[in-house]
Amino acid sequence: AELAGASPLEGGVMGLITFPNLMFIACSDHAVAFRWMPAHAGETLIEAVWLVRADAVAGRDYDLEHLLGFWKATGEEDWKLCEDNQAGVNSPAYEPGPYGLEESDLERFIGWYLGEVRATPHGAAV
């Protein structure tokens, strides 16, 4: 998708992750924010909010079906990976190992989370 009046070369993507549970991605014609909220062990609720310019017109400045279709496809792929990973962790044969270089954000999150849990008295909310 393109920003109205911009060439494809002027488009781009920027991402920002704020620990513990917010990711914001800005594209040339829209932005999307994701927030993850633990529901219980093994289940996470995900809230997604899409933003376009206040004066943007669907069909002219952005293609809603294309925009939502892209995020639906990539989101479903990510969710499948998470579900498969959780199934592996739940297995009695699971043994933790080191994180890969591409998993630095995950490793940083786990370090933050464990630090918070260790610093919280038993029974207190995190």
C-alpha cells in the first residue's frame, strides 16, 4: 500500500516495542498497535488497533481489505508459531535451551519478567 501522493520508494516501516506488552508499527499508509494481555496460563488476549490519517478515505488512500488481510495472514502465522511453541514447552520432554540471536527481544522480555516476579512478594499482583 502507498501513502497518497508518495512514490513507493518514500514508503517505509518503523516498529517500536515497549515492554512488557505493546508493539507499534508505522507504515507509509497506516499504523497498527498490538497489546498482549495474559488471560491465564497458556492463553493471551491480543488487542489490535489500526490507524489511518483522519482525512484518509478507504479505497482511495488505503485498501482496507488489503491492509487487514496482510495483518491477518502474518498474525495467524505468528499465533501458530506461538501455539506450537507452547505445546512444546508443555511437553514432559521439554528442556530449556539458549535463545537464538534473532530472539533477543524475547530474551530481554523473559529477563524483565523474571526480575519482576522475583521482586514481587508472594501473593502480590505483578
